[in-house]
Amino acid sequence: MLMMNRIARGLSILCLAASLVSAAREAAADCVGDIQTLTLSTGETVGVCTPYRLPFEFCPTCPESFVKIVFDPRDPNTIYLPSSPNGLFKSVDGGLNWSAMIEGLSDTGVRALLIDPVAPSTLYLGLQSGTLFSSFDAGLSWIHPEPKFGQIMALAVDATSGPLASTLYVASDGGGIFEKHGDQPCVPMNDGLTNFRARTIAVNPLADTRDPRLYAGIADAGIWGYNAAITPPQWMPMNVGLDSLRVSSLIATRNTAGALLTDKGYE
């Protein structure tokens, strides 16, 4: 329970916004890790608790410092910390100690990290340079059998696509959306898109019963859904009701409504 509390607090603090200043102060007062200084746009300075003893200097005002913290689904004490320009770090003791996981990487400008839920020792790492790396030993070594994409912005996985391997989806700024099943090469799936500047992607958890099975945020074009029930399968816009077409992240929820949560405001 203590570890879960630390994890929940860490996720909320690392996603800090100005509206959560009071929560940041409370966390800093009872910090079990490092206390860093955050300067808000108003000029106010607050102490922010990062409950993990970070392996590098943390810049909370730099949007590229963290990508997101990723936890091993088998063990909450195993944590991956992708960042740019620091690369990838791994902790197996709940964030107390870290090891660099960069053997074989061409650079350390990490943009996205994903763990295969079917085979959690398989990791996928997307770099700002457009290179997709794979690891089959939980990050100890990396290979990149795929050609370069546009800048990789996000990765998503469909664990229901087959009994032996998941299907990986890559969103790239300039190359659009790509699909990779098991050890097969990536193939583009851009039919219907008006531009190939993909910012984010999410798998519909109810795709076995309804379309679209994928959602994508496309630069200045809003949200698109991939409809596999039509011939040929293609992307279609889903922007009715949106007050902005600048979508930077998507979350598809598993409930009866199949809710889709969005965020906006990329630069």
C-alpha cells in the first residue's frame, strides 16, 4: 500500500500544473525522495517532491525532461524513466537506485517508451530522431531493425491482436501511423488522413465489439478514428464538438460509453 501511495503521488506530482500548487507544497513537506524547485509562469517558486531519487538533474520547467514514467506490469518496483536528452534509466527497487539502459542506442533523445503486455521483457523505444528501437531483455540491449520514421511522437499497443504477439502502433510527425505485428516489419496505415503529422495514438479497448479500433491525434486536424469495417479500411475525422483541432494526447477508456479523453495545447 505504501508503494502504491508513492506511485500515485509521484504520477500526480510529475504531471503538475499551476492549479495543483497546494498539492505540491503538501508533497514537498512530506517528501521521501528529492525536493526540486519549480518556477511557475506567475514567477512564484514552490518546492516539488519527486518521490524517486532521480539519476540526473531534474528540470521541472523543461517539458522535454520527462517523457513519462513506465512501470513493469509484473512488478511495481521495476520502473523505467525515459527522458530527453538523458536517455532511459531503470530502477528495480522502487526508484531508490537507477541504471542507464542505453546499450545499443544511437542517441538519447527519447520520445516514447512502451512495454509489451503480452511479453513484458519486450520494450519499444521511440527517439526524436525517428528511430524505433526494440529490446527483448528488459532494456539491457537495443536493436533497431526498422527504417527511420518522422519524429516518433507516441507508441501504443493492442494486446488482443493475437495469442503470441501484440500489435504495435507508431505515431510519427511526418510519416503518419505505422503498424507492426510481432516480428514483422512496420507498414504504413495512412489511408484517409489529410496529413501525416501524427501527434498521438490510442487503442480502443472495446475494438473487439465496435469501430474505430484506433484513435489518432493529427497536427491541426484533430482526432481521427481508424475504421476497419469499411473497404478499404481508412481513417475518418471525429471532430464534432471539439473547440480545438490541436490534440496532443488521447486516452481511450474501457466503459460502456467508450469514452475518449483528449488534451490540447502542443506547440
